[in-house]
Amino acid sequence: MTPAIQVFNLTKKYGETTAVEDLSLTVPGGTMFGFLGPNGSGKSTTIGCLTGLLDPTAGEIRILGEPLHDGSVALKRRMGVMPETLGLFDALYAHEFLFFQARMFGLDEATARRRVGELLNAMELGGTGKKRLSEFSAGMRKRVAFAAAVIHTPELLFLDEPFESIDPAGVASIKQWLHGIVAQGRTVFLTTHVLETVERTCSQVAIITPPGKLVWQGDITALDRGGSLAHDGRQFRTLEQLFLHLTGERYAQLDWL
Amino acid sequence: MDSQLVFRLVGLRYKLLWAQTRTRNGRIALFMVGYASALLVLIAFTAGGYGAAMLAVRSGQAEMVARAVLGALFLNAIVASVVLGFGVNAAFSDAALRRFPLNPIERLAARHLTGILEPMWIIILGLDLGLSTGMYVFGAGGFWLGVVAVLLLVITDYLVARVLASLIEWLSRVRGGTAILGLMLLTVCILPSMLAPRMATAQGFIQRSMLALRFSPPFAAAALVVHPNKSSLIFNLGLMAEWIVFLLAALAMIERAAARPRNVAAAAIVWISGYDRVASIFGPAMAPLVARSLRYYSRSNKVRLNFSIALPVLAFVTLGRPLPGDPRHKFVVSLGAFAVVGFLATATMCTNQFGFDASGFRRYFLLPISPEAILRASSYTAVFVGCLLPPVALLLWLVLAPVPFDWRMAPMLAGSAVGGLLFFNALAIWTSLLAPRRTAFETTFGNQLSFSANVLLIGGILLMLGGATALDQMAGPEIVLQYWWVSIPAVLLAAGLYFFSLRRGAAVFIERRERLLNALEGRN
């Protein structure tokens, strides 16, 4: 199977500041891939580059086997993105926003309306017909952004912090859909700080540290079978232990707290 | 009352203002130059008020001149705040202040202290103080009483502006409110000019008006500034206090009504496809983008408000002006008004086309389209929405304007409207790309435009209206009408500039997208 994502020596600089430095990464197709790192490590910048939002300073990106560049319109049609900032148009109603997204990704009017209705019901947002997105709660906004990312059945789905602010039932539904997507041979690339979720949902993980340097990548399915992850000659029984080892444990003491 | 915390919030408002400007050296320079200029204007105007006081005392009409100066300043401040949005920026909403340990009275005080300490009100205070100090120096008034009088006058002025702004904001949000607002504005703008000739000849009208105006804040303040006797002092101080209490009560009532949450109870999806149908004329690729923009325009309180005020305000500044002699002078002056009418209605959005998208701006670049299409769709929508007003204006003008009909007037007015719309929208593309500003969609008041957009909006209006007046004075209606055909090449030129801006702007849009993204998502 063609790798879903191939990144070769990706560097992204903002002026003098380096956000991502010489990152090389391969994401196999048909996997749920966890992209982890501490705050400010360059995860969102990397996703920005992988989705065509940001121009890399250096390096090459191939998505679904094709090189990604400014004019990759056809390639963008095969991708679904849920950005960290959600990217909602706040003055619209949820169904208007999803309909807009569906039409932009080439769905015909009838299919777009049917999918919007089905998605809103599945997301328990069916009764929000006259409510603007600006009036939605954080969790509801996240659900709408997730719906917008999947409405056109993308082959590759980018999810930046998809589970935060969503209630447990909503998270369970989303996880179930994500497993379904992967079972169909499509790929999910997600970032989150909830490592337990990554352990349970992802098969492959990459960990980066500031400024966007890859420090570990591998298969984590061994953890599911009661095994451990090896690094630097040490064994880690949880992803959290490995993550903290790689990114550094920080325990500051505040006497007054 | 925890005055320390309240004043800390006032300080925070200025720190935030500073934080917005300090991120780039150029902005710091602009900020410093702006404030230095404001200071110079303040000094100059204060001296002007001082000069007016000197004139007042020498002419022996101290109270009359004080009334005229204070009244004019009072009205100018209201126009500047209500029409142009200066001085009514709500730095902190009541909801935002609830995060701090403040009781309702302290929140009210913090909100209005930050409001009244906006630079514009300080300038107005400086002007008023110039007059009262001048009166004191030339022996026509007391110093401290003058200071108290102008302080009370500025407070009243601020409250009147706030009440009007809140009332208009509330009306623009309720069903049918925009129509009521339009009618009110039309009445306010047109009625005085229609009634003035008749009233001026009516017996005792001016005397009755002056008697009634004695109860207005500027006249009460003028009476306090100029040596009042004891009964006048008590009466006018009491009057000012009553005005302040009345305005505070009115403001509280309107704010309470406006704060009622919108009824957003569970409702099923209703597919309103009017927007999509209208947008479909732009072709299948562009239609979803245009439909999205149309929804933004139609749901924006600012755009709705500007739509309702554009015609009355322009009618007031053109048809409402006394232009003696040939009635066709009004036609020439109207050419300037027609050039800005469509732009004035949409300016708050079209000069900052992506400012209301906030994080939604990011989505444009995730869509499978060329960025050029985004800019085109956004600008086409602005032109389309702006095109809705000129036909109404033309029809009203042809039916109502007191000018003998000449067939050449219709194409000239239409050409001026279309040419002006394209010209201003061409420049609006550049302000949107080069000076974007993250803007709150839900607000109605407050001037949130960038410096460049303000220059385009205010400068453009002044240029067009002033240019038409100059043309009228230099050439006169007959010669202007002889050159009616000039409107055709003028429209073509404007169209050329517009399409050039779209084409060149698309390249700039792609090149600057990361900077735009940072600005619109609140990172500098």
C-alpha cells in the first residue's frame, strides 16, 4: 500500500524562529497514526504544512503518493482536516456550514443535504437549526468541525486535538467512526495530549520535541498485548512513560499552592 | 466601591491598546504620531475655544456664543460617535467584567469610565474647557463652576451618544428594527430641511425654539459657564443632574432589553436556499463561497445599520443643503453622493473582507480551490450587495429630488454609482489584503476598521462629496450635463482598476496568506 504521508527533511521557519527542523516521517496507509509532542513542539505547524495551509521553508511532502504544492487542488479533495482552531464560519448555522463544506468538496446538492442531516443527527446537533456557530458550546463546535472534516469521505483525515471538550459519549462515537475509517483502508493522522486514547486507538506513533524534531516513531500495538516499548535500551510499559522519558519530566514546586 | 480595581481596569484598557500597536515598530511610530497629532489638535482646539471666549466677551454676547460653541461641540461629538463609531468602543462588556471580583455598580463604573476616557471624549473636554477657561480669564465666568459645567456636559454628551448607539444597536437586532431605524433616520435627516423654510417664517418660532433649548444640556452648561445668579445656578445644575439621571436610566433600560438572549430554542433544520439561488449566478465553482459571504453580509448588524443610514445620510448632505440659484446644482452635488452610496453601505465589511472570518480564514486554504477564487468570491459579493442600493437611490432621486428632469441626469447618476462602487471596491481589496484586522462579527458600533480602511472610507466620502461640490462651483450644472458621456469612460476606467486589483491582489493574497492568518487569528 502506498504510504499516506511521506515527509522528507521538512523545515518551517517563522523569521528567525524554527518551528519544525529537518523532520522526516512516513505514515503507512490504512493506519491510525498518533502524532505526539509537548506544547509548542511544532505539531500544528507540521499539520499546517501537510495540509497545504503553510508553505514549508525546506523539504518535500508527498500525500497519498503525490507531491503537495500550492496548486494541489485535486489532492486536497482527498483530504479531510479538522484544524486546531476548528476554522468555523461563526455567522453560519451548523447545517449551512456543513453544506458549504460539502459543496466545496464537490458533493451534489442532494447528497450534501442528506449527509448534513445524517451527520448532525449522529452528532446530536439536529435541533440547532436556528443557532449560529458562535452560540455553540466548545464541544458542539468541535463536533461540527469533525463533521466538516469527514463529510466528503476523505482518504486521509487530519485531526488536531479531536477529543478535547467533547463528552465521553461523543468521544466513544468518534473513536468508533475512526476505527471504521481505518478498517476501510483509509488513514487517520491525529494529534492529542490524551495518551491513553492514543494507546487504545492508534497503531503507529511519532513523538516530536521542540523545534519539531522527530525523537521516536514506531508500532505501539505491543502495548495492547501487554508488551512494552523499547528505547535507549529501556522498556516502557505505557506510552506515557516513553513520552515523559523523551520529552522530559517537569515537576515544579510551588510552596503556596 | 473598589475604585482601585476599577481604575486598574481603565489602565488595562490602555495597556491593551498599547499591546495592539507595539508589535511592529511601524505601528509604534503610528501610535506615537497619532497621539502627538491628537495632542496638537487638542491644544489647537483648546486655544480655539479660548479664542471663542475672547470673542464672546468682546461682543457682549458671552452666553449666546457659549451656547453656540458648546452646542456645536455637543452635536459633533454625537455625530462622530454614532455615525463614525469613534468614542463608543466597548472595551469591556459586562459579561467580560464578570470574571473579576466586581459588583454590578463597579462593573457599570468600569465600563463607562473606560468609555468616557477614550481619546475622543478627552479632546471634546479639552475644547469645552478652552471656552470655560477663556470666559474665566476675560471675567465672564467663574473658573471652578466652568470646569464643573463642562465636565457635566461631556458626561451628558457621552451618555447621549451611548443611549443612541445602544438604541440603534438594539433596533438593528430586533425583527423589523432596521426598517424602523431607517424611517427614523430618514425623518431626522430630511424633515428639518423640508420644514425649515416654513418654520423660519412662522411667527415666534425662533423665540419658542430658544426657550425650549434652554432645557438642553449645552444651553444649561453655557448658563453655568457665564456668571449665573443663584437661582440660575441651582436650576441649571439641577437640570444637568436630571439629564444624567434620565440618560443613565434610559441606558440601563435599553441595555437590559438588548441583553435578553436571542431565542435559540431547539429548532429543526430549515433549508433557506435564497442565498444559494442568488449565488448560483456566479457559477457552480463560486456559488458556495458567494452564498457564504452573502449570509455574512445579510447577518451583520454593521452592514444592516449602514444600509439603513446610507441613503438618509447622503440625502441629508446633498438635497438637505441650501444651494441657491439653479436647482440643478443639487444634481451635480448628488453625483458625489451616488459615487459613495453603494460603498458606504458595505464599507465595514468590504474594506476588511476577511476580518470577520476569524479562524474560519484558515479553512479557505484547506478547500480544494485556488486562493484566487476566494478573493474573487468575497469581492464579487461586496460589489453585488453594494449594487442593491444605487437603483433605489436613483428611483427616489428621479421621483423626489426638486430638480427639473433632464434625460442626461439618469445615465450620469447611474454611471457615478457604478463607477464609484467599482473604484472603492478596487481599493477595498488592497485594504483587506494589506491592513487586515480581526473584527467581532456581532457588534454594531465602534470603529474597528484599520487606519487604511478608515482613510479609504472617510477620505473617500469627503473626496467624492467635496469633489462634486467643487465641480459644481467651477463648471456649473450646464457644462457638467454637456459632458454626460464622460460617465461611460469613467465606469470603464473604474472597472479596469477593479479587475486589475482582483488579478494583482490574488498574487498578493497567496503571498501574504500566512501573515493574514496570523493577523486574523489574533497573533501578530
